[in-house]
Amino acid sequence: MAHTFSILSDPIMADPAQRARVEELTRAMRDALELTRLREARGMTQHKVAETLDVSQANISRIEHEDDLYLSTLSGYVAALGDRLKLRAVFPDETVEIVPSGR
């Protein structure tokens, strides 16, 4: 007997707490894929980024799969790829660049 995915997913998605968790994990996977894609587009390996930051390759893997990073960690990761992180707050009437203190 064939079953559709909705038989499994409908009860999960009907529960607000479980649905929120699924959405959180989905965002985390997208973010991880984006950091990995960015690193690969720059021709960098996890090992090379780790050397640049003086951390282990396992730590870089963790960063790429983390669902909630400190801005300082993300900024260091981007710096290891040879650039800098910019942060903007986007409102309907304006966009404001946020400059970290001490920079």
C-alpha cells in the first residue's frame, strides 16, 4: 500500500510547536548550505578556513551547520574568506547600515 508524505507530515505541521521546530531546522539547513556555498565559491576548503582562523576543521563544520551564530563568529568566518561582513537593518522607509562598536 502506497502512502503519501502528507500522511506523515500533516500531524507534525498541525502542531504549532512541532511546526516551529521544523521551520527552524529548515532555516538552519538553508543557512548552512549558504555558508558552504559561499566558502566553495571562494575556492576555500574547510581546512583552509580553519587554518586562517587557527581553529579545527571540525569547528568550521560546526559553524557551517550552526543554526544561531554570533555575529563575531560570522564576521571572522567571512574575513577568513577574504572579505568583511556588513549588516543592515531594512525598514519600509529606510535601510540603516549597522556598524559594530570598536570597528
